[in-house]
Amino acid sequence: MNPAVLSIKNLKTQFHTAEGVVRAVDGIDLTVRPGTVLGVVGESGSGKSVTALSVMRLIPQPPGKIVSGEAWFNGADLLTLREKEMQAIRGKRIAMIFQEPMTSLNPVFTIGNQISEMLRHHLKISRKDARNRTIELLNLVGIPSADRRVNDYPHQLSGGMRQRVMIAMAISCNPEIIFADEPTTALDVTIQAQILVLLEELRERLGMSLVLISHDLGVIAEVAHEVAIMYAGRIVEEAGTDELFAHPLHPYTQGLLSSLPRFDKAGGRRERLQAIPGAVPRMTENLPGCKFSPRCGVAVPHCSQEEPPLKEIRPGHRVRCWVAFGEAP
């Protein structure tokens, strides 16, 4: 097993609101290995994006606060670094691609200026060299006529092109890790496929690690080497991609897979989708047992009384479920 390039241990991030304390990330462990893709999957509000923002130290304080945990990157705990030290890492050695480019790109500066600014800040190169490197990056991510497009403003580009600009910005300093937060959500299916292919090609070419955050298991199945399933701020299942799709153990994972569209070839019709009943619990609630038990079709009384640990029950396959353990009284 490759050593970890990033190791997250017992990370807890909370938000203090008028309704109470929101436990957005509630004690998770994650390992990112060199040159691999880790897929993080879950419904909206499960804590996927907050996990990435916590590691990047981009949680707004207040109302948010990282209350405990460690994030070890090349011998340093990112959560204990001074802000100046973190600024030297953020964007250069660990980068992030956000879900909606229009909220990340500054509308009053050209895309060339925005990429060049990052290059000049982190690499300390001249304005001319930064512009030439920016054009190289735009070509690398598949933007045609890059020497002309470098002068465009964000609103002059399509959604797919803007996302390519965000990718160019993320890879500009050859980072070791990129967090991609729902990078294809706002794009049509054809452009989604192109962006995924681009990310995979760049990962192999640059030798970086990729943490792909998504609610789409189909996307994760295409590119991830390992998968972590999140529910209500917790990791409920973690395994290699092939293993998880072939042998899902947690009822939530099974429900997600059952909800994927399928086509009945013999009958020439779509199979009816299976929905997971109920809704994600309010994050201000501190339920005593398994957070998924109110929605679970196989839960036993013990599930609502005590939360199970995340336990390895197959090689490299961990799950948080009393029923899967076969240990529920």
C-alpha cells in the first residue's frame, strides 16, 4: 500500500447557528495516496465540501470552527500551521477546483490576469513569463486560441470553458493534491465527460493526487481508485472502487446504488428507480445511534441506541453498520 500524501484524522468541523450547533463534519478519517483518485460521495449536506474546505483552511470563522482533528501533509499538520505558512501551501501544493466557476473567478479581471497572479505570487516569476505560462496552461486544458482567449473575461466564456480555466488555475503550480468539488455539476453530459477525461489525463501526466467530491456514483465509478461514502458528517463505508461497487455493505451505499438509473435490455425499458425513504437528519440533532437508522430498512433496535465504529470487515473495506458486522444484539 502506497504511503499517504494526506492523512486526515478525527476531523470535526462545526458551525454555530441560531438553531444550534451544526456538526457538519463529525470525526472523519481519510487517506489520500500519491497519484490516486479518492472519490468522496454523499447527499447534499453530508459534509463532503466542508471536509475539503477544512483541509484548505477556508472555513469562515465565525460561524464555523474546526474543533478537533489532524490533517498531515508531508510531515506537517495543516490544521496547526500559521496562516502565512498555510498561504504558501494553499494553491501551490494543494489546490481546489470549486463547484461554480462564476463564484470563484473575479468578473472584473481577465482570466489571464487571474492565472498570472497566482503564478507570480507562488513562483515569483516575471509578468512576461507568467503570461506565457498562462497561455501554455490554457492550451493544456483544451481552450482553443489560448493566445487570444487569455484576454477574455469570465462572462465571455461558456460554463465548460470557465471550468477549464479553474482547472488551469489549479494545476498552474503543479500541486501534489487537487480537491475537485463537484466539478461537473453545472455542465451538460457531453461537457461533463470531457472535463472528467481532462482531469484524468492531467492527473496521470502530472502525477498528482485527486480528491473528487461528488453525489454522482456514475462519475466516481469512472475515475476513482478508492471511494469514501459520507452520511451526516460521518464516513459510513470506505473501500476500493471495484470492491465497493461489487460488494456494498452499508444499507446507505446499497440504497445509493439501487437509485442509479438502469436499462432493462431484454424488455427494452428503464427499470423503476428505488428511492431511499426519509430525509437526512438535521445536523443540529445529536442522534444517539447510527445516523442512518431512521431511514434504514434492515435496522434493529440496537442501531438507534449505539453508533457503530468504522470497522474493517474485508481487506481494505471498512463499514459503519451493526447489521453488516453481524454483531447487533
